Amino acid sequence: MATLKEKFVSKMLPMRERIQKILKEHGELKISDVTIAQCYGGMRGVKCMMWECSALDPEEGIRFRGYTIPEVRETPESSGN
């Protein structure tokens, strides 16, 4: 039986290769203009973070696998039953 660490490594290596390819091919591509006011205002309206299973929506905040945090809290799986 594979350990948790072995399972993680088996998934991490292909993902790392994919990200390295994206960075090599598109790393200098500009995706946004940001003002000082947006920085101080919590980055509203600015797409500023890439994460494979979640996204930092510029208006709604964190989305995890497409769901907002309040939506995740409403799922049956999160009720602890």
C-alpha cells in the first residue's frame, strides 16, 4: 500500500511539469494592470492568484473547486454526519 507521501509525489510531479511548461511558454505574458488603490482595497477586481483546486475571485473571495466558502459549508459532506 502506498504511503500518503508516495501518493502525493505521484500527483505532484506531473503537476510540477505542467506548471513549468506554462511558465516557460507564457511566463512573461502580462495578465493585469493593478493600482495602489486596488492593493490597499483588498485586490478587488484583480485576478491575482493561481491555484489548481481553488481560485481567488476578485469579487467573491476564495472559491474552492468552484464553490464559495458559504456554499461549501452548506454541502452535506461538511455537516459532519
